[in-house]
Amino acid sequence: MQSIGRNVRLLLLFLFWLSNTTLWAAVTQALPPDSVQKTLAKPVAKGYHLVQQGDTYYGLSHLYQVPVDTLKSWNGANLTLGSTIQISKAATATPKPAAASKASTGIKKTAPAVTQSDAPANTTLGQRTATTPYSPNQKHAQRILVIPFDPYLYFSDADDDISLYSRIPRQNVRHVFRGRLNAFMDPKGFESINLLGGAFHEGVNELDRIYKSVNYSYQDIAYSKYNPAPVVEKPVKSATSWLQRQKEKLSAPAGPEVAGNTSVAKDPNKYWSVKVKDPDFYSYFNQQYAVDYYLFINQFEIFTDYTSCLDRTKNDFVREFVVHYTIYDNQGQLISGNKVRVPYVSHVNDIEIIIRENLSRMAERILADLPRPGNINIQTTSAQ
């Protein structure tokens, strides 16, 4: 009896499998091949992303190099599994299906074959300029090309705490700060060219070209004439100040090479500057994007001073954010070179709170060094 019952169960399983297979075959034969393919894979238009399991705004921001705030402003605060979200400013709308031809004609028109080549098109600078989103003929205000800091010029002693509390990979912390600070560089009255904004695919290539065209070094701070240096009162000479200077001398490193590098880095009158070494740099970008000003973010630092305790009960110390930057005009003339120091606290490790309370202040201070917006100038002369 047991063997009969087992055979009956096996027979029922076989009949169930056979009926499902036959039903699927009938469905696939009834539908055209292209309909079956569309059922299995849902197409996504260019400039959009299909939300999948595990997707987050942080991950998508790093993948597509678009600030998190921008993605949220386009798509809302929440991600819905299976929905399609916009990931590019110049995203194209979902293409509409072509109108069906009249049945009475019965004639199929075939499109002419197009030969595609893997080799890059041999286009001139003028041809590329005509197709870029920031071409000179689309200019409506003076333009600023914002160059974010090179990820290799990011130094932080707080990434472990920030990544742990914010639940993001440690290596993503620098990219979040890089993208969000770059997004804040949008001064009123100017057109800001954001190479991380995802508006065009050449942004990454242009950044690589820029990083290879510059050199970095410590230089004296150059204050902008549009935002003069604050007047600092001279310290009063006293026995206390003399004693403090002697302590600083004694605490300096012994080796001359180490002492020189350390003293320059800590010198309040020095900043990490950038200088263009490529002679074709300004002529290329002036013609390509009709740039009026170049804003370089040279270096980003996060430093925790464990000698300055704010609250022993919370184990809270002074944490400082430092951003070095340089501004040039389109002829290569230096407008400003400086650094912004923003003191903060070490017990706050939520990256969203840190950005909200610090990065906008940094951006406001940097943008204050720019000239006032002027008339549009689409001349693309190169720097001499």
C-alpha cells in the first residue's frame, strides 16, 4: 500500500509539472517574440534607474556621481522597490511607441542599415561644443567651473566613527563629502558647471584631464579684494606671550625636514594651493564651456584635537573641518587662495547632520570671494 501511495504522489507531481510546462509553451507561442522579451526584462530609459533590492541614495550617489540632495529633490525622500527614478539632469523621457501602420497597406518599411564603429568619432572642438549642455550659445550668465577635490587629497581621522554611525562603507565617506560640498557651490547670479552633477557623460573625463593639468603646493594665503582679510589686532607683548612662544619652540620637531613640512602645514598664513601647468588648459575649457571663473577645491581635511576636551562626560573633543580652495579668472589671474576652518564637535557622527551644519557654511565663505555677477562674455580667448 505504501508503494502504491508513493507512486500516486509521483504521478500527480509529474502531471502538475507537465501542465505548467504546456501552459507556458502555449503562452510563448501565442505572444510575439518581442513581447516575451519585454515581459522578462523591463527596459529603463536613459538617465533613469530601476530601483532594486538593497539600493540606497548613498550608493546611487556614488554610482552615478550625483549628490544625494539632488537625487532626493528629483525623486522624493523614499525609494520604492521596482520604481524608476531619475539619476541625470538631462534625462530623456521614456520613448513613446511608434504608431502602428494601417492594416490596409500591408507594406513593411525597413529602416536603412546604420554602420556603427567602436572607434571614437573624429569630431572637432566646435562640433563637441555644439552638443555639450554648457555650450557657449546656451550661456545666460557668467559661468563658474567648479573642480571638486581629488579623492586622494582627502585626509580624515574621523571616517571610522562617521561610517559606523551613518551605516555607510568607510571608503564612501570622502565621496559623500566631495559630492555634497560640490553641490553647495552654486552662487546666485552665476551658472555653475558641476562636473559631478551627472548632466553629461564627459564630466569624469574632464576631471581626469584637470587633475593631470595642475600642481599643488603650500603658498601664502591670497585674500580676495571682494572679501578683504579681517583686521587682526596685534597681540600685546607680555611675559605670558613670551613664555608661550618659548614653549612652541621647544615643542617643534627636531629634524629640519620634518620641522619644515609640519610648520608650513600648520602655518595659519599658508594654504594648499593649485597652479595650472598645462598651457592649453584655459584655451580648451574657455572654448568648450565659455568659463568666466575657475573654482578649485584643493583639499578637504577632518582633524580631531584630542588635547582640547569640550565635555569629559561625553568624551567630546574639538573636531575641525578645513577646506583649501583657489579661484582664478579665465585668463589665469589669481582672484583668491585661502582655507576655511570650521570648528565642530567630535560626538556628532551622523553624516547628514555634519553636512547640514558645516558644509553650507564652508560654501558661503568660499563663494564670498567671487566678484559680483557681471555681464555675459562669451569670448573664449586663452590665457597668455
